[in-house]
Amino acid sequence: MTLPAADASAPQHAAEPAVQVTGVTKRFKLRGRRDPLVVLDDIHLTVPSGGSVAIVGLSGAGKSTLLNILGLLDRPDEGTITVFGTDTTRLPERQRASLRGKTIGFVFQQLNLLSGRSARQQVAVPLLYEGGRALRRRGELADEALTRVGLGERLHSKVSELSGGEQQRVAIARALIRDPRLILADEPTGALDPVTAGQVMDLLFATAREDGRALILVTHDHALARRADAVHVLDAGRLALDEN
């Protein structure tokens, strides 16, 4: 696999945390239950710019709920989420969507790739919602992103023609095409064999590190989590630093 080349000129954003989470609580009302279910309980988390954080926990612990809140896809019931200095808690939905699109790239286990489309077309999709130069250059930018993740010779291959690892690399290229400062990855290797999973994570960590991006990884795999700069454990709604 070809890894991204280091870019000494890549901008660094070290003056402020990428994400600051303060006192976040999330509850869900369930049918047949009098009291709401507390999924996240007074969560505090700081993610430095250019740093990587892993969040581990059992299935159902609330990891994906937390990631959706960090990605501005959902709102907490209490607490604040600050993304690169912007308090998002009370932002109107249109401004949240704009900040999300410009700042955050998502990589999920469920790749949501479009059947019948080429790798190039898949990666260019986020730019269809842009205007101006980015929209006009979407094909060129998609080619650059795919080359960067080692798929320069598979630009026109359909999803059915790609291996699982190649499909995940397409998803990474799609997440990176808008040059996000923050990458959120939710079980990105859950459907891959160990060797391919290792290659994909090599790529993801290298891309984040060399470009100065922050990376938040949600996983149940403790061995994978230990590759991050810091590991936090989510259990019974509470988040704690794993100091082991």
C-alpha cells in the first residue's frame, strides 16, 4: 500500500483544541420506561489539533451516539461541544451543517458507497454540494485523493471490482477530499481481515499525522485503540482516560 507523503508545508492548528467537550449528557426516552435512558453522562473530552484519540467500549455503550454528537449530527441534552474554537451548542442547523462540511470528514464501517459508480465518482460526491472551483475540479480532486490512498490505478473501477480494503480506502479518500481538519472514524476496520485492517489503519493514522489533522477513532478493538495518542473508555455512560 502506498502511504501519503509527508507535507512539511501542511498547515498546523496547534493554538486551540480541535474538539472540546464539556459536561455532555444525552438521554433517550424509551417506550414502556418511565425514566429516560442516560446514554452519555457528564462527558468531558479534549482532542488536541493534530492529535489522535481512541474511544473504546462494549457494544451499546454509546460510542456511536458520542461520535454523532462530536460530528454535529446530533445535539446533546446538556453540555457544550466546541469545534476549533466555535461553540456549536446553539448554532442554527444551517451553520452546523456548514461547519460540519468544511471541518469534519467521516469514515464509517458501513461505507455507503454507491452501487454502479466508479471510485472516482464515489470520492467526488461531497463536492457536488460545493460551488465554484471545487465543483468544477471535482474529478481532478477525486483523482488526487485516490492516488494519495494508493488507488491511482483504480480510478474507474466499480465497487464490485474492489476488495474490502480498497473500498475502505475509497471511503477514506472521500472523507479527505474536502480537506477536513478533523476525522471521525467509527469502527472503520470492523468488516476487514486483520492484515487489511492494519493496512487501512496505517493509512488513516499516517494521513492524519502528516497533514496535522485531528483523529477521533471509535472502536471495540483495544489493540487498535492503543495506536492513538490517548485512549478513553466509555462505560455506563461515563468516559474515563485509560492509563494502562
